[in-house]
Amino acid sequence: MLARLDRRVLLRAALVFLIAVVGVTAVLAMGGSADAASSETAAAAASSSGTFDLFIQNLFNGVVFGLLLALASVGLSLIYGTTALSNFAHGEMVTFGAMLTYWLATPQPVRIPLIPVDFNIGLPLIPAALLAIAISAGLGWVQDRIIWSQLRRRRVAMVQQMIVSIGLSLALVNFIQWWMGGRPVRLTTAIDPRNDYGPISVSNTTLISMAIAIAALLGVAFFLQRTRLGRATRAVSDNPALASASGIKVDSIIRLVWIMAAGLAALGGILLALYQQGIGFDDGTKLLLMMFAAVTLGGLGHPYGALVGSLIIGIVAEVSTVWLAPDLKFATALGILILVLLVRPQGILGRAERVG
């Protein structure tokens, strides 16, 4: 599943990407002209220049959101590729990374759960974020060491493992709410100046977040394509039995994937909290559906497909708000998922497989 990309794969991904974006734009444009009073953005459709500027701004916002979504989706795709597990607790790792960063960086008194002693940490944001990513990656190791490796050793069926991940998701989201409270938190309260580039307005924090996300995704691609561990990861994803017969320690590779996935999810949560200026205890749970949609759209178990799917989901979701109410943006993205899967059931970069 993680074979090297060739020109046909890249061309196919680009074509589906363009068709999805252009198609949803055309459909929503017709829908917006039929019901101009459906949202605040529909009122701007009367002015062609205003609509175009709004479209460009939302297109850019969609690329940013897609990149941040890809950080979490790539890890989810790697877990599925190596273990065939749909991990429903992955969204909570996104929230945990952001919340832990806030806990380490806030100047307000904090406490450790079950220990009634308040104290101050107040680390600078960057060291707090790095420490939160490291702790989150360690939590990924703990999850596989205590839960998933034991279930694999006992040959527990995948459906039961998926139910365990749902239970773990509920436990984590309630723990985060009990620990941090139900109110959204902001990682920084500083006023971030915005820069105007034509119709696009973007803050310095968003530009830095984009650069970090791109660098992290390129790092994952380099790891998978150019390192021994990366090639071993691709081998385990393609055929675990054959990889084991070739001398690859499958359990060690799977544990490494869990560590990477948790770290990437934490990084995505931190950048997302900075991008949307806050994060709540259940934001990761809400984002999980978009991550599954991106992974499915790109091709199950294919990390590059997760990147392409995330960009499509992000762009379609943000661009749709030009004509539709913002509450419908995720529904529009899922509609595109259904349309693409009707044409290509295996996803954009997935491979057709014989069943039966």
C-alpha cells in the first residue's frame, strides 16, 4: 500500500483533486444563486469581486486546514496500514497534545489529576509544545505496550479491537474534560498581526504553522522512502507475514508507528489550537470524522493518500462556506467523499483488490 509514487499515481491524485474542488465550486455556486438568503456569505454573492476575494481567502484557509488535518490523518492511516485497526481514540490524542501544551505553558496555577496541590509551570510556548509532543509520543508507546500488543498476541478479532478503541476514546475525552474543564483554552493570548497578500489575509502564526506542518509531512515522507525503518514499515503494511519471514520485527515496527502517530496527532492538535485560536476538550472527537473521511478518500492505509484526502476535505469544507452556512461545511466535505468513492471505491491512491 505504501509503494513508491509514480507519475500515474500523482496525475490521478491531481485530477481527482481538481475535479473535486471545481465540481463542488460549480454545484455550490448554482445552489447559492437559488437560495441567496441561506447564510451571511450568500449575501456577498451579489458582488462578483467580493465573492471572488472571499473564495480565494477560503481556498487558502482550506489548504491550511487540510495541512493541519493531514498531520493527524497520516498517523491514523499508518496505524490502519500496519494493524488494520480503525483507531477511534486517535482524535483524543489531538486534543491531548494541545491541552498538555496549555497545561505546561499557562501562567495560571495547575495541578496533577488526583493530587490536590496547585503549582505553576509557565514554560515558554515552544518548549511546552516540544515536551507535550514527546509525552504524547510516549503515551502512544504506552497504549501499544499495555493494550494493543496484548490484544494482538491473544489474536483478538479486529471488530473487538475497534470496540476497545471506542471505549478508550470515551475514557480519554472524559478524562480530559475532568482534568482541564469544559471551557475552551487558548495557547497564547498575544495579538498576532495579520499580513495582506492581495485578497488573502493571514497571520504570522498561521504562516509558521503551515511551514511546520509541511516540514513534518516531508519528514514523514523521507522516513518512509529513504530510511531502513521506513522501508520496514512499508513492508509490514504490505504483508506482515512476509515481512516477519524476512527478519523484520513486526511488533517493533508497529510500536514505532504508534509512537509516530501519537506524536503527529499532538503536533496537529497544537497547530490547530493556534490556528483556530483555542481548542475544547471534545474538538479532537469532532475532528475524528474528518480524519476518517480523509483516510478513506485518499485510500485506506496509504499515508500519501491521507495527505491528498485531507487537502480535498479541507478545501471543500472551507470553500463551501462561501455559499452555504458554515454549519454545513463538514457535510459538504462528506458529500464529496461519497461521490468520489462511488467512482473509485478504493480511494484516490488506493489499489483495487479482489474480494472472495
